[in-house]
Amino acid sequence: MRILALTPGLYFSGAPLMLYNLLASLAGECEIKVMSLVSERGPLSEHFEAAGIEVVGPEISGERFDVCLCNTILASHAVVQLGRSFPTVWWIHEPTFGLNYVYSKVVDLAAFGVATRVVFPTRWQAEFLYGPWLRRDSWEVVHSSIPPRDGVTPAPLGADGRFILVHI
């Protein structure tokens, strides 16, 4: 599978690190290119390259990808541009502060209609925060998780015995 991943920056911050963890886990099975939506490479670039993921510049015309993964709400313009050519997954991590981008018109709301799938870490974000812009059956929840260290299974916290991770 050929994956193009876009992110607002390649810095050591939450969403780019989550993207790195996801893509690094797929690097042996997929051909992956990652592009920053800002011109500078950022310190995370070296880690992507060490994982076998090519860091590319803004010119990708003529290339074909099986899926385009657009990381964070700030990638809305890329969703609109690339979503007409490739299946596009828009991975929105931002809770309420992401609405500031929406209401300040930084976000291209057309992206909600163009994205093949919109992915959120919690149902609350999808339904309560971004629900007014979502198309029916165009979104899903993929919980972010922290893998257990050294094979240790975390103690269950829920009444049903499942480990619970809360996104604040």
C-alpha cells in the first residue's frame, strides 16, 4: 500500500508524534511518504527517515497513492485538494480548541464533505464538537492508546474489566 501522510509540522508535539508512531508501525509493510505543510523540515524528520519513511517536499504531482492521511484539523485544505484524487482519511485530534480554528475560518469546512473518512479519538469530539459538519456514516472513532510497557498488561479500570483511557 502506498500512503501519503500530511501533517502541519514535523515537531515533537502530540499529533505529529502520534502520526510518527502510527506510520513507523506500518513502515515495514507499506511504502510511506510524509509531507509537512510548513516549509521547514522539523526535528521529527530524522526519526521518520530512520524508520524508512521518506520525508518529501510539497511537489507530489503525478504520484499515485492508495490513501492520503491528513493529520489534524489544520490539514483541511490538503483534504480538499487531495481528497478529489485519492481516498482521504482526515485524522482530527483537537478537542474544543479545534473549534477555534473552525470559527476563525482557518478550517475549510468543505473538507468534511470531501474526506473519505473523518477519524476522531473520542465519540464526544465527533458528535458534540464536530457533529454539525459531519456527513452521516463518513466518520468513525479510533481510540488513541498507549501500549503496555514490556508486555505488562495494565490493571482493568472499568466495571467490564476493560482498560480505560480518557482523552482530556
